[in-house]
Amino acid sequence: MHEMGVARQMADIALESIPGNVVNPRVEKLYLRIGKLAAVVKESLEFCFEIITRDTPLEGAELVIESVPVKVLCRACFHEWQVDGPVFTCPACKDGAVEILSGRELEITSMELAED
Ligand SMILES: [Zn+2]
């Protein structure tokens, strides 16, 4: 499952980001930015994340996911637009030489540690 790899990657980065001086750290919320092109299913990611993070400071953490729209730039006429489907042809000049500006994001923007 694609989401299992993503969840593992996110969990690894989050665990590394926990400051070393925190005693018994527990992450309450993890904020993610996920591009639509990353093709991540939220429910699957949450499911995998829950399995992977068992018995770690990330156990029970809530995933707050921001979905990043796919933005595309036409190299021929520099028209910029947002894509909702898999069509990657410029609507202005019908050229196919398009560049993807955003939508591939898979990143952690921040996280909240629980306070005891
Ligand atoms: Zn164009």
C-alpha cells in the first residue's frame, strides 16, 4: 500500500523533529500538507499511521491534513491554472508542454506536543 510508505516517512520525520530535551514526549497533532498528485487517501494514511506509530510518542496523534491543489503552468503561453482532473493540456492554447507548480507536496508543516 502506497500510504504505508508515506505514513512511515512522515512518522520518521516527526520523531526526528521532537526536541531531545522533552521528557516523555507525546505528539498531539501533526499538520501535513499533501498535494492532490501525491494520491494519498486520507483514511488509508490515518490507518497506516496508527499502526506504525503504536508504542511511539506519535501514538494517538491526530493528523491534520491540508490538501494542496494541483497548479500547472503552460510553457508555451505562460497561462497558469488549477487542475481538478488528470487533464494536463493548456486550456488557453491547447499546448501540452505544461509544468507542474504544485500538487506533489508531502510534508509536515508543524506538530503539537502534548503538555503534561
Ligand atoms: Zn498555453
